[in-house]
Amino acid sequence: MNLGCFGYLFTCSKVHVSNFEEVDHDHDGRISMSEFQAHFLKEFGRHPSNEDWASFHKADKNNDGFVSKHDIALFEKGTRVLSRS
């Protein structure tokens, strides 16, 4: 499973809160789609691919268009379960 930019934010074993804070430019406790794209451009020099956006939406557990620390924790838990299969 390719986590795209989220591979940079967290791995299957640990949430990288410091990276979350870097991406959350307005410090509202969640990553918007525009923050995701801006950070992706800055960090990787390209726009997110469709696969990267799919990872964003998969991590957005409550489908509100934002990824919170809680969403990342739930995504991490699900990713760990999937990676053991």
C-alpha cells in the first residue's frame, strides 16, 4: 500500500505529530486539502497524484474534507491491520 504524502506524515507503527504540525499551516488541529497540496508541493516538488489523494480521503475517516490527528490515529490502526495480512 502506497501512502504517498501520508507515508511522510506517519508510518504503520508511529504517528509523526511533529510532521502533522508542519503540514497544519493554520494550526487548527486538522489538515485541509489545500494544506495537503501545499505541503506536498513544497516537500516533493509536485502535485499529489490520484493515489495520493486517495490516501488523503482514506485517512479522512469522518469524510469532512480534513484529516485530524484522530483521523491519522484511526488510519494508522487500520493500516497496521492491513499490513499484517
